[in-house]
Amino acid sequence: MDFLVLLLFYSAVVLVGGAATCVCWRTRSLTGLARGGTQIFSYIIPECLQRAMLSLLHYLFHTRNYTFIILHLILQWMVYTEYTWEIFGYCRDLDFSLCYLLLPYLLLIVNLAFFTLSSVTDPGTITKANELSLLQVYEFDEVTFPKNVRCSTCDLRKPARSKHCGVCNRCVHRFDHHCVWVNNCIGAWNARYFLIYLLTLTASAAAVAVVSTVFLVRVVALSDLYLQTYIDDLGHSHVIDIFVLVQYLFLTFPRIVFLLGFVVMLSFLLGGFLCFVLYLAATNQTMNEWYRGDRAWYQHCSQVAGAPSAESQVYRNIHSHGLWSNLGEIFLPAAAHYEKKRT
């Protein structure tokens, strides 16, 4: 029972923490919380250790490096090694369908292919050569993306929906975000690869979770464990309940149960992020626009009207033209889409 309670508690903390982070990020409360936490720790942690931590954080999140790519591949290797070493073999002994067992490997191959494409594809770097053509692709809303703004670093006019990435040190067209897991920006030219990468990563985690769960359920069913009884500390006999059953499975197959807990948690986290990314794709928004939108419109309405109404503070997305058109901007080849926009 202790193991299951701790697992549920850990899962709840991670999910609630992730949801709270998203809410705080959207309302910009996270910056204030981080600043307050930094001030508190500055009185506790020695200055030399603070400098080392800041240098490490700067290296991890503000410079291009392969740390998270290596971590990503190590985690996938660990999951699939355990899946191959134990779960695949046990399931073959229990006469599971081979196609069913090979599905996670198929998803892994597709995922690694699109992971590579997301990492190596130019996200949409704005240069002197393509600056004029990219300026004509999207309409300026004069709020979030005003006209005639120049990037002070690249010395280029910034097209609508673009942003200068401080990590990559370049302006990116239809900038979404910089992803440390692929060590690249996500922009107009690799957004489709990133979306499929995220989709297959979620599906592969869910597939491993489903196979592991079915295996454990089959073990319980074949051994009639749910019909067994046990004697408690007071000498009373009880039918095995779900808490005792999970403890028994954890003691019998510790690595498989731990793997199951990890991939289930990963499936929920990735699934939530995937739903968010799909929502942005369906409404033709980027993360950068979603993050900046309401605040930019609120400031604009405050300057124009003085006391804005609740309606005037809502972000107006001028780039959404229906579900299929919005998805077409991501999945159709970028060059063809831009030619269509010009005509």
C-alpha cells in the first residue's frame, strides 16, 4: 500500500505542478515567484555556489548544446532496453501477438526520424536574401507585431510572427519556441516535423505503457492472484485487494512496475503538451504569440481607450482562417505555402 500511495502522490504532485507552471507562465506570475525564490536562496547559498549554478543554468538553457539531446536518447535507450530485455520476452512466452509487441519499435523508428528532422532542419532563419519575401507572408497586427521594426542584433526588418532567438542568435520566421530537447528553434520550416515528433513520442510512451499493463494483468489473471487471501498482523484473513496486488507485482517485477509508472506519467505529461500544441496548430497560433498575445493587446487597449472593457482585452488572432487552412500552414511545404500567400 505504501508504494501505491507514494506513486499516486508523486503523480499528483507532478501533474499539479505542471498545470500550475502553465497557469503562472500565462499570467507572468512565474517570473515573480522565481525572483522571490532567488532572493531567498541568495541568503542561504554561498555566492560561489550561486555563480556556479547560474553558469550551469545559462549553459543548459541559454546556449546551444547537446546535453538534453543526449539525455533524451539515454532515457529512450533505458526504456526500450527494459522493454526488450524483460517485457518483450515475457510477452512472447505468453503468446502475445508479435505485431502488437513490435508497435513500440515502429513508433520509435518514426520518432527518431522526425526527432532528427526537427533538430537539423532550418526553422526559418531570416537573412538579407529572404527578408523581403518573408515580410509579405503574414499581415502585421500593429500590436504584437508592428511594422517597420528592426532587429537590433541581426539588423533586419522583422516579419510578422518572427522573433530573435537569443539562444541560436538568429531571427526565426513564424517563431514558436526554442526547444532544448531538439537543440533547435521551432519555426515555420520545421514545425510540422516537431508536431509529428511529439505525436510519435507520446504514442510510443503510451504503447509501452499499454503493453506493460496488459502483461501484468495477464500475469494476475493466469495466476489467480486476485482470488488469493493473506493474513494481516492481527491474524485476520483478507482477500487480496488492489493495494496488496500492486505491492506484490512491484516486489515480483520491480523494474517493469517502475517502468510502467514512468511511462504512464510521461504519457500524461506528453499528452497534455501535445493537446496544447494541437490547439495552437488548429487556431494558427505559436507559443510565442499565445504567451505574448493577451498582454500585448491589454497594453495596446489601455493606451488607446484608457479604461478597456473586458472584451477589448482579449487577444485577436488575425492569422486564423479555419481548421484546415491553419493545419495546412504547418504541414504543406513552406515554399508552396508562401507562393500561395503572395498570389
